[in-house]
Amino acid sequence: MTGKLPITRGEVALLLDRDGVRLTGVDFGGHGRPVLLLHGLAGHAREWAETASWLAESCRVLAFDARGHGGSERLPADVSLAAHVADVVHAVERLRLDPVTLVGQSLGGLTALLVAAERPDLVAGLIVADASPAAGDEASVAEVGDALSRWPVPFASREAAIEFFGGPSVSADAWADGLERRDGGWWPSFDVDVMIRTLSQAAARSYWGEWERVSCPTLVVRAGNGIVTAADARAMVDRLPHARLVELPGAGHDLHLDRPAEWRSALTEFLG
């Protein structure tokens, strides 16, 4: 099933179904090469609104809620990376976006690189933002789960959420936009247990073999204060000769929200 429902600011909500799993997204419009934006763990499609505001000047820009996130299936049985990859392939094929440029941050970056490795026929370019093929560890997964569990939900108002997320800022606004209003409060549009299961499966092993199979032009964007080490970022470009590395000193893990001007500069140069 594919459908479209109008939402705010001229955007269009995308509705897809893959094997009974509901997938939602946003078509930000624009003309030119298709670009699909993939968010990280606990994120949502509309966190890319600032990026899309300028990217749509030269590209057709879309973003998706990964399964377990946003308006997509809230409690999917399968949260494996294979399922995330299959969802993206399904979206690209059903919406006829190929060849597409994939832009992924964190978990979305890992998904994007696997799509590029497994389906090179669909991918024209790859941008991986603060994500790497290196394996994770159980301690990091536990830290993320603890951090999400400490959100003081429900938030009494959107303003209270923005304050909790350190705003006002692009980053805080984007996190607040991911909340849903119900039962008199503002709640996350994800289930913490699903997030922990998703991250645990993604971090269980490394993906260097898949990384070395990526054949399209590739940009690695590392946040200076993110989760990807300088050594891993250097290894990524050493092991993939056609990959370029851009580092954003001082940027946090959500570098596209934390340093929007530097992020725009990196993508504009690569895409141009």
C-alpha cells in the first residue's frame, strides 16, 4: 500500500506497508536527484526539516520513520538491521527513487551503508554521519537505555520538553517535534524497550566487510564530540579509497542538528 496525506508547510506524509509493517515518512518536495534521509535511534523523519529546507533547493528530499519510531510500526516483532535495510530498499523501489543518495545519521548511517553494500544498483551516493562499521558494546547500549528511561515523561508542555533537551535550539526543537500529544501530556513516539532491542542487535557485530563493498561516492562526516572515534573514521576512509572524511570539531552526535551550518557546508560540497 502506498498513500499520501497532506501535512504542514507543504510537506507530504508518506505511508507504506511492507509485509504488514506500517512505515511512515515525509516528502519534503524539491526537484533534482532523489535524497533519502535516515534518522538515528529514537529519532524521527521530521528532525530533518532544517536540512530539507535548503537541500530541497536542488534535490527531491524524503525522510522515513524507521520501524519502531515516529508514525511507523510502534512495536515491530523484527527490529534487526536486516529488517531496517529491507524497509529502505522497499521504499526506494516503491517510490521509484533509484538511483538514490542515502544520508544516514547514527543507526540510520549504519542502515544506509548496508543498503549501499547490498544493493549498489539502487544507490548513487552515500553520506554517513557519526556512524561507523565498528561493533558496539553492551555498556554503551545500557547507557543509551538508561538515558532514554530518564526522560521525565510525560512532559507537561512542548516548552518543557525543549527546556529539558537544552533549548531553545535547532536540536531541542527537533527532539520536541518527535513527541506526540496524548493523555494530557507529551510523550516519546517510541518504546524504550524497542530502542534497546534495536541497538543491541545493531551493535552485536562489526560491518567492515560490508563497508568495503560500498562502491558509490561516499562521504563520512564525524562529530568531534560524537560516538565515532577518530581512529575508526580514519579506518573508514583508509579501507574505502573513494570515501572522503569531513570532521566537525565540537559537534555532538546529532551533528546535523548541533552544527547545521557546518553540516550544510559538508553536504553541499559533496553533492555539488
